[in-house]
Amino acid sequence: MQKWEYLRIVVNMDEREIDDVTVNDVKVFDQDEQLKKKEVELSDLFEKLGSEGWELVNGWGSQSWEVFYFKRPIE
């Protein structure tokens, strides 16, 4: 049976900043870390994730926040 790993990205749309990233429910970084304070171009981010094998499976949010869920097979 195929096994998957999951990635969740929370984006503050007002600031165009990544606010939180988790892989398999393990926090990779959050708003308190220095890496975060960088404007994000979602098309570039999605292209990079796609080249790493991540597939967008769901997204939802509001005007201020968007949450994106990705999966990729574990080899």
C-alpha cells in the first residue's frame, strides 16, 4: 500500500508571509522564527513544491489567511 507524507502551509495573505509550515504534523517553522519574514509569491512556492514531488490536495481560507495541504508519496 502506498504511504504518504503531508505538508500544511498557512499563509498570511495580508502580509504575503508564510505563517506556519508542518510536515506530518511536525512544525518546520512558525511565525516566531527569523526565516518567516519574507514576502511569498505563491506561484513560485507551488512550482518549487511541485518539483519536489508535492501535490496540492486542498486549500481553504479567507481574505486574510489561506491554508494549503499537499501530499507526496514516501519512497
